[in-house]
Amino acid sequence: MADNENKAEQNDGSITLPVFEREKLILNGRSYAWITDRIAGIVEKPQPLLWWFLFIPSALIALIGVVGGLTYLVSTGVGVWGNTNRTMWGWPIVNFVFWIGIGHAGTLISAILFLTRQNWRTSINRAAEAMTIFAVMCAGIFPAFHVGRVWMAWFLAPIPNANAIWQNFKSPLLWDVFAVSTYFTISLIFWYLGMVPDLATIRDRAKPGIRKFFYGLFSLGWRGGNRQWSHYEMAYLLLAALSTPLVLSVHSIVSFDFATSTVPGWHTTIFPPYFVAGAIFGGFAMVMTIMIPARSIYKLHDVITMKHIENMCKIILATGTIVGYAYLMELFVAYYSGGKYEMEAFKLRITGPYWWAYVVMMFCNVVAPQAFWLKACRENLWIVMGICMLVNIGMWFERFVIIVTTLPRMWLPGDWKYYEASPVDVVTFVGTIGMFLTLFLLFLRFLPCINIAEVKWTLLESDAHFDDKQAHPDDGVESKAAYQYEIKKDRSMEC
Amino acid sequence: MSKSVKRVYGYLAEFESASALYKGAEKMRDAGLKKWDCYSPYPIHGLDDAMGLRRSILPYFVFFGGSTGLLTGFSLAYITQVVIYPTVVQAKPSNIFTTSAFFPIMFELTILFAGFTVLFCLLGLIGLPRLNHPLFASRQFHRATDDGFFIAVEARDPNFSPEDTKALLQEAGGTNIELVEEED
């Protein structure tokens, strides 16, 4: 037994348990200069061929789907979407909730894990925040065009219309406008402020020329003096503290769009926490979907270690289980409430014409992530990628199930109709996936994709008292942290 | 010989590690210097005390920014919905008790205003953006954003003297001491 080896029995019969060293977040004893060089190098060197292989199709899909699809929509009329009377919300709102949800993991990593002092966030927070911003951009497209006449979208802003009538501030739809636009703005400020020191790093490495000019401009003349860092760290803390309730509010308010209505199947109090857990769940799957290939392409294995990936798998497992609980609790409450229409709504959801969507949702969101209980599954990147893909699909279907299985049969049997998306719906949604990937690839190309300054801060020698600690080491700390060794064990498992 | 007039900005000294910088900063603080700063590629925790800096005053500004947002949200919703044009939708009344329906908007505007306050007050407090700085003329200062740790003492500090300050920096553990000059 390993336990017995570690326990040193004292003469008086008491047992001293060993104190293990903390797992290192940066492997192979990399120096500050290595970190700078590896991360800033991504921006400075020509991109690998694979980048172009991903970028060109993504950009084309974005062009055809978003630019083409929306041009066709605006020039022809919003009727080219599959939305019909009863199912007025259809794919556009499914896509909106899907993309907004994706963004939440970014804010969770950058704000909530910062407040809870989870230092492993430093390797992934920049890319996750970028993902948030791009996902919210994709999300914003759908409600803006879903209003029907997009040139009237300014009606959403708090400005009175021609008859001096104001928006209805009691409506969750208007709350949503405020929540999503605040979320985008604050995420952008957080992302940009976090990037200023790293932009200065690239500026200082650049030769005089166009690169130096632009990075110099956007780094605002940052010098890294402690009189700057002192205020900067306070600003970062404040933004994290502001973003934490903000991110929880955004998806809660999105869920109010449903929950405050009287539609059976939507009118439930479980919606806000259920939506927030689902958003974090889906968002983490998307972080992994884009970070694991990026880690592999840019050889970032020493910065984004297996510990990071395993932690994210555990969060997916935890939030996926919360989501599964919410699905079951929803059914139980429908039964327990004795509400006839509530029960009928859920019966329709599970056994009606959309049963296949419910099965896909259940399998992808509840069953598949349970594999992460096994360490072997968390360590095999192919399995991790596969499950994350399933979660991405499952979370889209969750929103489809909530919206589309509820709306097509209400009140009068005369207007019951099977909802089908039109090709324009599909093209536009696929286009936003292309747009998301295009923006992310451009981010990898032009901006530091890992927080250089914060990653340096996780090295042991970054501590102001490192010399003193070296001179007076603690007794009995064993160098047995797991991952520094396991990473070397099997290189083939990296995809 | 160059004919341009140069003005001395101050001394720049390199330190080999965060620990060395910390100890150096304590010496500078105890020597009573005022116009000086430590430069590092990442924020070093504890350095504020070693430099004798007070806690950032940013939160006070942000509190007022957030409060302004809260009031703006309330006024925007209340004045338009209750005072100017009372709208009764879904049988919800329009009076002071309607305020609970305005909470989401009040909350979002609180966060929005506070976030902008963080951004603009931070830039004000750290004196950015600026396009240039005398330190950028140094031959080694570019390493401050990579792996260099520096202390710079400005010549406009009342306790600055060309010999004593240099000796102090040397004694504190500084190496590669450089006199940084700016073009006038």
C-alpha cells in the first residue's frame, strides 16, 4: 500500500502525514524568457500551414453563411427563415441562447476562478475570454435580425420612438438587451485591460515598424512599474468582482425570457440556475474544443498541462451532472405539481414528434460526460475532444428542446404544426460557427493567446520571498505532485 | 558630437530576481526616496509594502461609478414608465411598487457604469495612455516586460544625487546601472 509508505509512525503512536508539494502549473522548469518567447512567438512567427487550412474554410463559411445568408434574408424578408405562427422563435433564438451560453465559461474562468484564487486559470483565461467575446458577437446577430426589420433594431435601445413611447422596462426581453450589451462591454474591457501588459511585451520585442507602432498604440505606453501594477491589480480584482454577478445575471435574465411567460414547460423557477449551470457546462466544452488543438499546434504543452485539462473535465462533469439533475427535477416537478398542462408539455417533449431531440440532449449532456469519472478518460485527449464535441451538440439541442418542443402545440389544435428549419436557418447558423472560428484564428494570429504576465506569476521564483524560502525550506515536503511526471510518460496521447 | 540638449531622467538599475528587487525596494524606501519605481514583467505581491505604497484608491471611484449607474437605471425606468408615460402591460401596475421589475436594469447599469469607471479611473491613476516615456530610451529597459527586474530613480527626486543614488543602487544589489537621458 502506498499509504503505508507515506505514513511515518512516531514513537508515541501518532502518525505524521506527508505534505506534498503543489503541482506545478508550468512544466519542465521553464524560465520567464521561455514563456515570453513561446507565447509572443506565436504572434511574431509565420503561422503554420494548418492555420491557413483552418482559416480559409472558416472565413469562407462565415462569408457565405453570415454575410450571404443575412443579405438574402434582408433583401427577401424574414419569411425565408423557418419560423411560422406558433413557433415564432425557432432556430434564431435557439442559436442566440446557444452562443450566449458558450460565452459564460470565459467569464467563469477569468472572474470566478480569479476570485477563488484558482491559479491554474492563468494559462487558459485569455483564450476563454476571447471566446466569450466572439460567442457574444455571434449571439447578437440572431435577435437583431429576428426582430424582422433589422433597420428597426434601434427600437431595442432606450430611446423613445416617434410617438414618444418608451420601451417596456418591465419586459424580460428588454432586460435581455441590457444584460447582453453590458456583458459584451464589460467582457471587452476585462479582456483588453488584461492584455495591455502582454501587448507591451510584444511591443518591446518588435523592431521599429508597423508592428511596433500598432502594439505600441494598443499597449498604451505600459511600462510595468509597480506604481502601475498596484492600481492595475486593483482594477483587475474589481472587474472580476463585477463580472461574477454579471455572468450569473446574464443567463438568468435569458432564462427569464422563458420563465416569466405562462407557457407550460417554460414557467418554472428552476430555469435561472439550470440555465447558468448549462451555460458553464457548454462553455467549458467549447473552451476545450478550441484550446486542445491550439495547444497542440503551437506546442504549448508546458503551459497548458494535463492538470488544466483534467480540471476542466471535472468542471464539465460537475456542471453536466447539475444539468442532468435539472432535467429530472423538471420532470418531477411537472408530475408533482399535478398541473395537467405541465405534464402534457413534458409528455409531448419526450414522446412527441421531437423525441429524437430529447434523446440526443439526454445522451450528450447527461450520459456522455459521466465518462469523466474515470481518470483514463480525462487523460485521453481523443476521448476528451469527443465528449466535448458531444456536449457542444447536446447543449444546442437543449435549447432546441426547450424552445421548439414547447411552442408548436399550444391552445388551439388548429395551429399545431411541426416546426422545420429552412435552409437559410441552417446556412446562417453554420455561418456563425465559421465566424466564431475565423475570429478565434485571427485572435491566435495577432494577440497573445495566453496571459504572459500572469503565467510568469505562477512560477515559484516569481515570489518576492523565494530566496528566503529556498534558504529555509519547510520540513517534510515531498516532491510527489502528479503531473510533472505523467506528462512525460506518454507523448502519443496528445492529439 | 550630438548638438541636441539632453536632460537626465534618472538612474536605472537591474536586479537579478524578484527577491532581489524586493530587498532593493526596501532599501530605496528606507533611504527616503519618493520619485522612483520598481519595474517587473508581472505584478509582484508584497512589493507595495516594500515600496511603502498605499492601497490603491480605485475602489472609491468605482463605488461612486456604480452608484451613479444604479440611480441612472432607476431613473431611466421609473421616469419613463411611471412618470412620463405610465404603461400598464400584462396587468402590471405603474407605480412605486413597479420598481421590483426594474431591478434587472438597475443591476446591469450599475455593473456597466462601474466597469467604465474602472477603465477610465485606472488609466487616469496610472497616467496612461502616453505615446512615449524617457525610460524607453534605455538600452536594457525593454526587458522589463520579458524577464528583467529594474528600479528607476528619477532625477527630480529631492534626494537624488548623481553619486549617492548610484552608490545606493549598487549597495541595494543593482547591476548594469545606467544613466537614462531624455531628449529635450
